Amino acid sequence: MNPSPYLQQMCSVGGELLSVQSRGVESAQQVLHFLHGNGFAVRTYGALLESLAEQSGIILQDAAGHGLSPAGESFVGWEASSKRFQHVLEQLVQPQWRSLIGAGHSFGGCMTLLMSIRNPQLFEQTVLLDPALYPEEMIEQLMYADDHEKRQQSLLVRQTERRRTSWPSMQDACEQLRGRGTFAGWEERCLEDYVNFSTYEAKTGERKLCCPPWLEAAVFGSAPKTLWQDISNLKTPTYIVWGTQTIDVFQQSYRRIRQEGSDIRFVEVQGGHCFMMQYPTQSARLVRALVDQNFDEIRALQRSGFVINYDD
């Protein structure tokens, strides 16, 4: 049986348009809201999301400059972006839903965290996949740095500004990206979804990035200013799932959260920052198990070698 297609709509918020896609929400009792990482259109996560959609309705949002959402003229900031996502989602909530689960990767994980802090009743629980949480001292540096200083301080900004933005065809894009940099170890389905949804076909027939490098760099070169004060106000039950080879600054933040005695629970898994692209099937099983509190399934994933450590 083929899965039902996504319903796509454009929602106006803050004078801009955001693309929202949903599937199975009209008849669902449980709905999962998912937000993407910087530079990745939300449908890049298709392999992960299709498994989750078997038991939940799905709502997906694309940030400005991602997927079908226009880029606008400048990046509005992390706090304003999270408020836009929240405004759209709150308009979509339906009374028959028994529960709404928040999930997201990287930038989208941080967005989900900020939304749940701002409105503790919004999500029943959240599952954050390698959320982009910068250390407090790094946030302070970025707040006062100019563009040149941000390039010096952030490898991600430097890499983004050098990024290739077009390819002759989808096939050429896949061949050029396969196994390189961010895409190392990705399953082929995930790479193809990235090329299909995070690039578009220009009039020349070329494939071009949906997210312009200036926007991606602006996201990497900034952060939510009061993140660490806000985390102390978190009331929503939350899991952080992180790849054992993820970015060092994120690991530093995760260690601080644990040391400060937060109620956030952690799961360490195989892979890097994009572990859900390297292991989409196992990642979907884990997210489902965390949502359902199915510890037998988590232990099975640990025996298989995918889960390394977890807080029960």
C-alpha cells in the first residue's frame, strides 16, 4: 500500500511565507511535528519520517530559504524563527489530537526546544536529534562579532561560504556529494532526497541550492542569545539523541546540561551530527521507542550496536 501524499500549503507569518506539509493529521490522535537542520529542506528526512508516519500524523515546516519557503532578504534570527514556527503550528492544532510530539534535527532541534520553553503546553514531549546548542561563551562571541570575526571563529561559516551552489543535473549532484563532508556515510535514499528537495531545477536545467549560502552562513554565525537562561525554564519532557562523532561544540553543551542536573535525558548513538541520514531505519525505531517509552526496543537497539548509552 502506497503512503498517502503530503498536503502542502503556504502560511503567512510575520509578513513572510512558510511552507507547511502535513500527512494523516485529520484522523490522527497523535501528531509529530518535525523541523529540519540548517541547509536541509525538511523532506530531506523522508526515510526517517516515513517510518514515523506509520503510527502518527506528521506536520513538517520549512524555514525561510529551505524547500518551498522563500528566503526573504535577511535572516530574522533564531528566536524570531522559532516564534514563526510556533505561530504556524498553533494555528494547525486540532482538538481531537491526543498528543503532539515535537522533534527536530540540529537547527530544528533548537527551534523545537525554544518553542517548548515558550509554551510548555504545546508538546507532550520532545525528541531533539543532535540539536544545535552552542556553548554560552561561543554565543557571546557571536553576538559581538562582525562578519570577518565570525568567519575566523566558525568553521561552519567558512565552509558554507565556499559551498558549491549548482550542478549540471541531479545525477551529477549525487555523484559530487556522495561520501563527502557532511554527506559522508549517508544512505543513498537520504542523499537522493537531499538533492531532490534541497535543490531545485533552474531554467537552464541545472540543479541549484534552495538555501542560498549567505542565509545558511547567517544561521551558523548566530545563535539564540538567552539559550542557557531559557534551558533552565524547560518543563516539557525532553530527550536529546546525539551522534557519538558529532561536532565538538555541541558535545560540550550536552555535557554541561548533564552536569547541571537538568531533567533532559540523553541517548548516545552511532554516527555523526547527521546520524539519522546514516542510520535512518534505526533512528526512526529509536524515536518511536522514545515516544512510546518502549525500553525493550531501546535495549534491542543497544544490543544491535546502534544505541551506545541511554538514560532510562
